[in-house]
Amino acid sequence: MKRFKPRTIRLIGRLHAWLWRLTRGRFVDAVGVAPFLLLTTMGRKTGRLRTTPVLYLEDGRDLVVVASFGGNDMHPAWYLNLKQYSEAEVVIRGERQPVTSREITSEEKKLIWPRLVKSYPQFDIYQQRTSRQIPLMRLTAKIESAN
């Protein structure tokens, strides 16, 4: 199977996010692809907010997102942004939620990866395409203080 170039993946992501916003998720959800959320991170170089659609897995109250970038040898920008600034925002099923992130350990990944592949088998193909270990990020809802 052909590997898309990073520029193409970013363009598809923007189109996907635009389509989700236009239809409020109805079209994308109807397609039956693995669930995805809109992830907004702070750009590590520009300081500007960046939003991208990302497939996710629910793990208890947390969400796990996969920095696969279609199996390319470079990390996606959103992952690098989260490494720099751990705070972000997600939109899932129309609900906005501030989150904090941390990279999942290799021990945790051994337990979570099979569930991700069951949800979206393409992840195994992406891992075979690249020499890097595809990182997973855990997103935890921020508790708003009552002050």
C-alpha cells in the first residue's frame, strides 16, 4: 500500500476537520471509521493554536491518541506540540474539554496497542511502514477549579 507524503496527510486532516465542522460530525460519524476527535494544541514554533482530527481510544476516563502520521518516518506536528506544551483542548461528540497530556510508556503501550489495532487495523500497517516507534499520548480531562 502506498504511503502518503506528510503534506498530503496534513491536507487530508484539514479537509476532514472542515467536513466535521460543516456537518457537526454527522457525515464523518456516519462513515463508520474509528472514532476521532478534534485536537487543538499550541504550536511549538508559532505559538498559534492548531487543530487536527485524530483517531482516539477511550481508556477509562482518559483518551489515547496515536501519533502514526500515516506510517511516515517523522512525527506529526500535533505530537511535537504536545511534547512542548502538555495542555490542549479536544472536541468530542460536540463537547469541548481542556486536557493535559503525557506520553504512554512502553509497558502501557503493550496493553493498549492491541485495542487500538482492533479499532483501526491500519495502525499495524503504519507501524510496519516506519522505523520509528509510533508514540501514544494519554489525554486526561482537566478539572476546573471552583475559584
